Amino acid sequence: MDFEFTEEQNKFRQEVREFLEDEIKQGTFQSACDAWIQGYSPEFTRKVSQKGWIGLTWPVEYGGQGRGHIDRLILTEEMLRYGAPAACHWFADRQIGGAVLRYGTEEQKQWILPKIIAGEAYVGLGLSEPEAGSDLASLRTRATESGDEYIIDGQKMWTSCGMFMNFIYVVARTDPDAPQHRGISEFVFETDRPGVTITPTIDITGSTAWAEVFFDGVRIPSTCLIGEKNRGFYQVVNQLDYERAGMERLMGNYPLFDAILKFTKETKRNGKPIAEDPLIRQKLAQLQIEFEVGRLLTYKVVMVMEEGHAPNVEAAKAKAYSTAFERRLASVTMDILGQYGQLWAESKYAPITGMGPHSYLASTGYSLQAGTSEVLRNVIAARGLGLPNN
Amino acid sequence: MDFNYTEEQDMLRTMARDFLTDKCPKTLVKELEEDEKGYSPELWKEMVELGWTGLIIPEAYAGSEMTFLDLAVLIEEIGRAAMPGPYFSTVVLGGIPIMGYGTEEQKQEYLPKIAGGEAIFTFAITEESGGYDADSINATAKENGDSYTVSGTKMFVPDANVANYILYAARTGNDITVFIVDAKSDGITINPLKTMAGDKLSEVIFENVSVPKENILGETGKGYEIVRKTVEYAAVAKCCTIIGAMQQSLDLTVDYAKERVQYDHPIGSFQSIQHYCANMAIDVDGTRFSTYEAAWKLNEGFPATREVAIAKAWASEAFERVSTLAHQIHGAIGCTIDHDLHYYTRTGKAAALSFGSPDYYREVVASEMGL
């Protein structure tokens, strides 16, 4: 056992921190909660690309850096700590590039990977549908083969990166007569094709980071099919492990944590800093304890990946646990702020730049995205503990 | 960064599990709980032969010089077997402070005795308050020629009833000094307490006990550092006991959920039961990783106050959650002595209560956070 990063890894972390602090100084971004999924900044993504930090773990022959998963862990941990606006490249970097590397043809790799690495391909995730949430296999979007094309018809919901994307990853039904799981395929294509309509979904915080995407006879070349036709469901299950595996499930609202700690040290109530109140100290210490446990559960996921395995049960454990922590962080923060907690950023007297209401409301969704906590517990029980199906 | 046990640690675990399954069945555990001594000299002898008492003692003092992480694995397994006895007291409360702070003469005198299983040790720290901060220590030691006269009442001293030596923390003036005391000295009264888990904890009363100056551990007046550091090791060791109890509670529960049939299905196929089990598995992992992070820091000689506090606060409360769900899933049979679960409900909780409560450690974490 070893709970230490190597000297090189520590140096890399320092390099990432310096870059991010410099970008904040230059005014490229302001630290914000959920910026990994809601922060749209082509400029920032371009700069991250110039550092060689998109596709960090991908093979050098496709323009990647061939680095380890622990390096990527460090990179994402710092991006999240600083609340950096990484949504343009996050999804392609996290899972779509990996899916193409694993299942794509040589031509597909040459086509899309350099665009992702250059910070030019913003890939949205077209998985959920109005009638297919946790039960993804019941999806209805159709991809009908026609000569050397597929024609896509249907609707996606909760498409991450939906309002920024220029490419979309779509899972669609290619064999309506086959059993549900065996008639699904994966595609990646450009969103400027005729027949694609994108409508923002306004979420509980007022954000429009997610979208509904409608496909009305959208023609795409057969070369957009990733992997084997009708094997898409099995491919996507593997991809979901990576989707739910990262530090963003623990640190999505980390800027809130930093802010509330600073606030309690600097703000006085009844003549004493809030941080001296024994009850507040207990609450904040408990958050810190829970955060550290989440950090270790998530590091474990990365180490499984580093050993060359898909992090199935480990990712389920880390995400189910960590999103509940994020919710508590938001809730405890609001309780400490009291009446002031409800003030939006633009309001007079709003503390901690109004992060409270945003994060409190946004945190209702953390345990739903990328596998609900219930689905994850099913995974832990069935695959981790070998409990029987009913 | 690597959370895996080494091959040697896996081997140690397998060996310990096989040995304890064979030599420490629940019939023996039950017997020892009711036994006045609280341990089996025959089993102790076999543990000595396996090298367990000398596991982390340097080779120069007749030990096998393995690491604290190796010891952590062994204590997990002892927790899993719910094995009673003075192993923790002797090795962690006796061996570790003597290794860390003893003079060469003291090491030569005491460490081979620990490694050879010839002496049982314990450490008398807390008093009426049950706490482990310096304020909890009010026993006194007055200089008297070549010796000190020590008086005071200590509480919850593990295995004092069978100890050959008692490490004893007392005030020398304003500061604290630790003494190595022969348990047969005049003026010592040991009153065993009746405990929930059958742990042999005692009230230890010193009335004008004369202790030679050469029996001071470390330096006069510098004893709190010894107490503080030993409590860090002890708290992590208790986390390992908790891991053992939690893991076994989970394993028993999963086995039971697979076998117990209601409404024509194993109850483990019901989603509510599956989710309870998943929650338990997450808590076991969280406890294991945070405990081993603290153990690793201690083993490397790094400051570990923050990590120890996180581990012990977490483990104590995670145990409570796991134990509650284990009982819920077992149903009424888990509340009887006919099923093994009760051993872990009692030993895990006893470990959670010792060497610092979650509230105490949360305050430590708050200080470490600069609040």
C-alpha cells in the first residue's frame, strides 16, 4: 500500500494549479460550481488543448499523451477544485474518445480523435429519452440502414453539452425486431446535419446546459457507426463505468466547500467568528471526513483503471457515495448561511457569490445523472456481492 | 498510490484466518468472555509461536520486524474472529511506546519479553472523564529519592487483570510522565469491570506505588507525546478491529440474504435488501481505505493526527450503520445468541467507543482544518 503521489505526479499537479491560477488572473474564468458540466468556454478548452491535456491518456499515435490514469485524476481533481469551465471538452475526453479507441475503426480514430484533442469537437451525450431513463435499453430513437447511410429519427433528453456541442454521440435502435438489448447501436456524427433540432432544457437552477435533441430523418454515413451493429448496448454499459467513475461525482460543487470554510472563518456572529461555534465545527469537520472518504473511494476507481480493468463495482460505490456527499455539502452550507443562503448572486447581501442556491438546487440532480443511486446499488449488490435476481 | 495489500499481507491474512477459524471457534470466544482471565494461555502460546507477538518488534529484540500495516491486517483478522485476549494491549499499548521511546536498556529488557509472549502489557491512560487529551490525566507522581510515588485512579485499562506490566501516565508537576510499572508492585488494586463485549477492562487504582526512576519511559515531563502517539496507533488498531467486525457482519448478512427464503424468493433478491447490502459494502470500503491511509502515515513516520481522526470518527459511525443494517436484514435471529452476529455487534461497538469518540475526533479535524 502506498497513499502518496510520486514526485512527478506532484509536479504535474503543481503545473495544473499554476495554469489554472494564471487563467483566473487573466480573467479567462471565475471559479464556479458545476463548471465541468455547465461551463461553456471555447477559449478555456483551446488553452487546455494547447497544454496537451485533452486526451491525456490516449495513445501518442492519435495525438494523445499516453499518460496514466492517475495523471488524468490529478488533472480533473484540480480542474474541479478551481471550478474551471471544462464542459466543451469534458465528455469527449472522459468517455467518447475512449469508446472510439476501444470500438472504432482506424478511420474513425483518425477522424474524430485529433478534433477532440485540438479542443474543436464538443461531443454531446445522446443517451436518455423521454421514456428511457434508467431503463436505457427501452430507447426508441431509430437508426434505419439505407444503402451506405443510416437515417436517424427520434428524440434524446438530458443531452449533456447539448447547447454547446458540434458533434453528438447517439445510441439508437437498429433492429426493432430483436430483443431490446440486442438491437441497439452507437453513432457519432456532426450536429449541423439537416433534421437535427436542439432545444434547451431549463433545469431547476435556471441553467440551460442540457438539451432536448430531435432527429427528423437525419442522414448520416454508415461510417458513423461505432463498433458492431446491434452490439451497442454492451458497448455503452462499459462506457458508463467511465462516465460515473470520475472526481466530478465528488467535487462537482467543491468551490462551495472552499467558500463556506472561508466564510465561517471570516464572518462574525455575535462578535465571534462562526468557525468558533462548536456545532458548526462539528458539521464542517464531518463534511471534511466525508469528503476524504469519497476521495479515497474515487482514487480506488482510478487505480482499478490503471490496472487495466473497467471500474464497474468500484465506480458504482464511489458515485453512489459521493453524490450524496455533494448534496449534504450543499445542504449544510445553506444551513450555516441561514436566511442569507437563499440569496441569488445578483441579490444585495448574497454571501459566497450566491453559490448557495445554485448548488443546493443543482445537487438534487447529482444522484440521478449517469446512473441513479438506486441503479448503482443494484450493480453493487448483483455484481459486487453476488446477490440473486428476483 | 496503491491501495492493494502486498502478497505477504495476503498470505498473512490467509494464514491468520485459517489459524483463527481452527483455533478460535465461537465456543472458545464464549468461554473466554466468561473466563476471569479472558484469554487462553494455550492459544496465546500458539500465537507466540506464529510470531504474532513479535510481529513488529525489531529483529535485534527477537521480533520479526514487520510493518504496522502488516499488524493492521492481523488485527483485522483478529477482529473478524472476535478473538478475546491481551494481544492489542501487549503489542500496541505496550510494544509500540517502548519501541518508540524506550532507552536501549528498556528495549532490551521488555521487547524480547513481548516477542516471546512472556509478559503481558497494558497502558493506563484515561481516568474519570474517559477522554484521551492531556486534561484527562490527573494521577500524580512525586519524586522521592531514586523513585517516584505514584497515585491515582485509572479507568477502562484493557487487560490490566492479567498484565505483568502497566504503563502509567501521571503528572510530574504540570507535565505528564509515563512509567513502566511492575503490576505486582505494592499499592495497586485492580477492579475488573463487567463490559458489553466481554472485553477485560479494569479500574486500576494506584495508592502510593513506588516506581524506580529508571522505569520512566522517555523523558520526565515529556510523557504526553508518548500518550498522544500511542493513542494514534491504538485508535487505528481499533479501526482495524472495526473493519474485521464490519466485514464479517457484511459477509454473514450477504450469506443469510442468499439463503433465507420468504415469499418464495431469497430475501437477497429483493431490492430493498440489496440496497441495504450495497450501503454496507460502501461503508466497509470507506472504512478500510481511510483506516489504511492513517496506518500508512503512521508507518511512514509522517504526522498522522488528521488522518487518524478522520479514520476513527468515520469508522465508529460507519460501524453503527453497518451493524444496524446487518441486524435489520437478519431479522429476529440476529438478536439471539444462536447466531454469530451478536459477537460483532458487541465487539465492533466496544472498539468504536474506545480511544476517542467521533465528536472528539471531529473537533480534532476541525482544528486541523484551521477552523
